[in-house]
Amino acid sequence: MRYYVRTPELFAAVFSRATPFLNPLATRSMKKILPLFLALTVTVFAQKFEGLALTPPMGWNSWNTFADKINESLIKETADAMIANGMRDAGYVYIVIDDCWESKERDAQGNLVPDPVKFPNGLKAVGEYLHAKGFKFGIHSCAGTRTCADFPGGRGHEYQDARSYASWGIDFLKYDWCNHGTADARETYKTMRDALHAAGRPVLFSLCEWGQNKPWEWATDVGHMWRTTGDIYDSYDGRKGWETGWKRILDQQYALVDSTGPDGIGKYAGPGHWNDPDMLEVGNPGLTFAESRAHFSLWCMIAAPLMAGNDVRHMKPEYRDMMTNKEVLAIDQDALGKQGFRALSEPSNNIEIWVKELSNGEWAVCALNTGMAAADLTVQWERLWTIQGKFQVHDVWGKKAAGDTGKPYSARVDSHDVLLFRLTPEKK
Ligand code: GLA
């Protein structure tokens, strides 16, 4: 992690040593300009904490399943379950409490107050529990005056709230965009970044303004991940007002920028700064097993943050195995940090093929059956034009060798299920 010299502190130290030698008038005017100087230097030198998200962040978030039905026991039970089922050790280390953890109003000093019924021991106690168990502690707030669920938002309280978060041991802040009025997104998120930095505790900063102000164009220096689109729900391609199924969200990525392929939205992502197509719905009741598996595979293909959104305390073994599959996670977490893209789409043949460049000249390839029925999918490797050369093919979900790219690969695939491959260059 890189730490820069804290200029305001340096200046204050020099200033306090120098003052005995200055005349009283100069001292008084220096004192007047000191706050201005401090404000300016904080602005100039503040930055996001580096090194926190070299691969897409992984964890669990309360919103998709629990919404306002959250409390200390749920968070502790979730942590315990994620240790028992192997999720923590597979890399899901951020446990994030989403909206609805607060009391409806700030206290008399303007501080945020955790809901005393949901969190009777406060949030510091929750943080201590999570940290002792090897997790990191995340929380939600909003850049507007109120959160989307109508709890106090951070606007005008950024530095104060950042100090509260630091005192509770917060490691991750998801910062929403409801009730922002006329606020400028870029400036607002920068203010919170600077506030977190000033509070001094490294925090992974997750921007959640739903892509409305094209954060991929300006947020690399502001946060570690940014939502690109609206909210997900547990559906393949349904729509429920503001919420859409995962396939629609995937398709929407393509409307966000003019280019597609390797020059599409993915070119803005990389180590330390990721496009966030929203949290996982894997294992939730609105998806079939196949739809969960395809959602998970494709989120890995686009180097998405993997924030589980299911009730991990009651998880069927097949979903646990899916979400902790090391070979699949290695595609998401590949150190090269390249987001994959759709290389081929043939609606008439019910097939889409996504490719993702990996380290050491390897590639991941994912073929999705977009049809309503099981179908034979064929992958003609030579049509995936960005992948040059000859490769050995490994079927990742099937856990078996699948020949080489010299000849097409065909297999029966359930509706909305995928084939997922890892390609290794053939030795010459
Ligand atoms: C917004 C966000 C969601 C969730 C809710 C909470 O809709 O996009 O992910 O945090 O707010 O109110």
C-alpha cells in the first residue's frame, strides 16, 4: 500500500515550531490562513486508498435477500456460515450491511446512529466479531440527503460520517445515489473519497450511482468499483420497475458506450477499479440452477465484483460448490484484470460466446444457451477472432479435458445454462 506524506500534518508541525520566532501579528494572520491552507492541501493530496482491490472484490451483501430485515445475529450467523461452507476461504471476505441499518435520524451532534433494536451493541461490536473471524466489514450509505430506503444520507456530513466509519472498523463503503438533488456526482463522490482518506482507515470505496454519470470515465481515481446499471433481482431477463434480471443487465452493458468487443465498457476496468454490474443473485429462488450457474460464470467472465446476495446460512450443497469452485473463481480473479466481452451473438442459433483474456496467454471462453429449451451448442474456435493460435481446451464446469481448438466443440446445454472453458496455449 502506498502512503503519501500527510502535507497538512507536516505543515502544522513546521508551523508550530516556527511560530515562536514570528511576531504576534504575523502569527495571528498565519492562524487565519491555516484552515484555508489545510483545506486546500487536503483537496490536492487526498486520494483513494491504493492496493485494496487488485482483483475484483468478493464478499456478501445483505440487500438482495434481506433488505430491511437485518440485525446483528444475521450478520454473525452469515459470517459463521461462510466459514463453515468454505466461502470465506474461497475469497468472499467482505461482509456488507446494506441500507436500513441506521436509526431514522442523526443524534444531536449530527452523528449517524445504528438502529438500537437491530444492532443493540452498536456497529463496532459487529466489526470486532467479523475481524476476529477473518472478514472485512462493509456498510452502505448514500451520497444524497436520505438513502433509498429513507434513512439519513451522507450529504454535508461526509467527514463526520467517515470518522464514524473509521471508529467502527469499517473496511468497505457502498455509497448510493438516491435523493442527491442537484449534486454533481463526480464532486460528491470525490468529497466522500477525500473524507475517507482524511479519516485515515483504508476503506474500499464502492460507488453506486447506477452508471447515470458514466463513472467509468472519471472514477478510476475516486473508487475501487462503480455500478454501471440499475438494480438486479433474481430473474433471467425479467423487469420489475427499477430492477431487471441478470441477462438484461448484461445486455445493458453494451448500450453504455459506443464501442463493443475489447474496446467496450470493459476497457475501463482493471486492477483497483472495476465495473460493477450489481451483486449476485446466485442461489436465489427466481433463478433455475442453470440460470444461477450462467449468471455466476458470466459475472466471472466480465471480472465483476462477486458479492453474494443469497442466504448463505441455508444453502444447498450444489450452490455452495458452484460459488466456491476454484477454477471458476480463478477466471474472475485473474491477476491480469481484463474484463471479458461478447465475441459472438447469434440469437437465431440461441448462442452467445464471451471471451476473457487471462494471464500467461490463456483465455476463458463461455458459451450461453439463450434459448428456452436445451440445445446443442457448437463452439467454432476460429470464429473467436481475438484468440490467435492453438490451445488445449479444458471444460471448467465439466472438470475434464475437451480437446483442442483445432476442431469445434459441441455439447448439449440446458436452457440458459453455459459451457465454460479455459484455453491454454499449446507448447510449440
Ligand atoms: C439502491 C442500490 C441497491 C440497494 C438499495 C438500498 O437501489 O442500487 O443496491 O443498495 O439502494 O436501498
